[in-house]
Amino acid sequence: MTPQGNAANSGQDSRRDFLKKSALGAVAVGGLSLSRSAHAAGSDIIRIGMVGSGGRCSGAAANAMDADPGTRLVAMTDLFADRVQSKRKALQNSKPDRVEVDDDHCFAGLDGYKKVIDSVDVVLIACAAKFHPMYLKAGIEAGKHVFVEKPHAIDPLGIKVVNEATALAKENNLGILSGLQSRFHPAYRETMQRVHDGQIGEIVSFEENFVRGPYGNTARPHDTRELEIQYGNQYRFSWLCGDDVPQSLVHNMDRATWALGEVTPVKCHGFGGRSTSHNLLGDVFDHNAVVYHYANGVRGYAFCRTTRGCYNENSSNILGTKGIAFPVHGRITGENEWKFSGQSESPYVAEHREFLKSIRDGSPLNCGDYMARSTLVTIMGQLSCYSGQEVTWDQVSKSEYCISPRPEECTWDMEPPTKPDENGVYPVCATPGVTKNI
């Protein structure tokens, strides 16, 4: 991977100038001007830009271009210049009429996000989750609409930044779209509506599973500087990804919170560790389990594992007094049997279609409240797994704990937060019973 600290500044953009002038003094230039100038029929161009050039951000860009024929990808950045070039080429090959990223709008390094934000109407953020809150807030402060991938933060302090960005977006008529795409899945939506209508009776418990093999690269790269190894393999390092409860179970816990009517747990206890990953790149746990307690007596059981050669399952199971709902399968069993028979659609495309339409209509979606809530539920669980202690919602909501270093303190030349021993093995990121984090 080729790092790049600086890139050419973007040139004058006549459309951006037009949008700024047409805002008529509005505080949020991007929000008001775009909604005024964009045509509901989709004939006007909405410029999108990627912050992060991995598979998820390039996927989000492709989804947005599929969702709205008036979108154009015009800017890209990543910590590594070669990733930008690789994804630009791939997207140009797949969507040659939609990708308009010239060399002057290919950025790299830790400040590339600022240049993308300056160049676009809608910012797509999908990179190391540590940086998601900071980049989201920067986009909103610049008057841009923002898509941000899950998890939306990795610690309680990051959630506070997300909440600040959400409030600012509401004040200035700006949109925030969450990568929690379950909320836009037709089968999930109908299942949840039936749950809310009482088809499974009163919810008594839920079981959430995301058990699979490990994310990303697991072999240690050769001839690469240690910090670049960690920056380039975000899923393997807890200080960048927040580990697997917020990274993976956030989808599941968002569905559970949705089913419960956005009620949050009063407390949780969790346990986890690293059993077989001692020979893999990174310091993350390879298994976690969390039990969530709710004020009405409901208990939820959530499990994730990232170990090769084991049983895999991705499921949500909502248990009620009259039946069980399986949102992932669009099915309800029990007294009131039901199976989804509607038209299926990719939720990844559907969420961008609804988001971009809402921007064109002048009433942009803002998913900030539920995405922060669901992410904090998983952060709460991960902190319990790390510390081995019971964690309450009150504690985690008030906490300003941050997994160091803070995102704004990260540089290209800093000392890595963790280092391998002489055998290339990293110390485990936390020790239950010893680690303090609330």
C-alpha cells in the first residue's frame, strides 16, 4: 500500500459556487441550496464523494449511483493512495457514465476527508470506525449531507460527537443516512410492523447471532511500517474498529432495539476473549457474548464470534408470548403464522434511494438518533466484555471514555498504540477483571 500525505487541492467548482450563492444567507449552504436547486425528477446532479476507498465505501458509492440517476462520483480519499486509484478504476469500469473523479480529486492521507467534503454535496463515510464521528461532524459543519457506515462510533465519547452532529443537522435541514440498512429492508419492515401490532404478543426475550470467520487480512504483511500495518488492517485492531460487538452485532442490536420500540437496556453483562486468534494479525477478541436487561423484564442474548472452522449464523430471533419473529427471514411462527410475500429489494440501494429523494424533496432523512442509540447499546456490551463488569445504561450514557488515541490526535508518524512481540503476536486488547473503561 502506498501512503500519500498530500494531494492537489480541488479547483474552482462552478456548481458549488452556484449552490452557495443560491442559499440566500442560509447557515447550512449544502442543505438548503441543494434542496432548492435539485429537481424532484432527478434531472439535477448530486455530487457524491467517498471518504474511505475500501469495499464498503465503494459499495455505498455504487449503491447511491444505482439509486439515483442524477448522482455523480466526483471525489475520493483514503489513507493509502493506491487504494484510491484501484477503486476509482473499478468504479469507472462498472459505471463509466457516473464516475467523474479526475486526478485533482483523488486525495490521500489523514486530511483527505476535508478535501472530499469541500468538493461534494453528499459525503459517503466508510473507513476505520474510529474516525466516523469526527468525519460526520465535519461534513455536517460544512453544510453537507452525510452517509456514515456502521459502527458510528467505537466509544462513549464518539457517540457524544455523533449526537452533536445529529442536532446540528436537524437545525440546518441536513440529512444523515446510517449504514444500518436493515431499517430499509422490505421484509424486515413488514416483520417489525407486525411485531409492533402485537402479532407475536408481548416480547419476552430476543436472541441475536453474528458468528462467522474473521474480518479482513489475518496474515502479517512484510516490509511495511508497523503503523501502516495497523491503519491498513482496521478490523484487526480494537483502537481502530472498536471490536466485534459494535462492528458486527450493531446490525442485530439495531433490529432488537427497533423491535422493542427504541427502548434501551438498563444494564448488561458480557464476557469474551481471544481463544484461537493468537496466531492472527491484530489484538481483537475472537468471541463475545452479552446479556442485556430491560426495565420491563425482557432479557436479550447477543453472540458474536470470528473464528475459522466453526458453526456460522447471522440471525435475529424475537420471542413473544404468542410466537417468534425472524426478521432476517421475514417470518413469524406461533399463533399467527406469516411469511413475507412482497417484492424484495436490496436494502443497500433502497436506503440511498430514499435518502437522495428526501434531499431532492427538501426534507432530508436524519437517522442520527437511532443510529447513535443502537451503536451505544453495542459499545455498552463491548465495554462489559472487556472489563468483565456489569455496565449500566446510565453509566455508558454519561461516560466520556475514549479508546485512545483520540481521532484528532492520530498522525502518520505517531507511535502505534499496540505493538507485536518478537514472534509477531500482539497482546490482547483487554483483560476482563483488570481493564477499566467506564
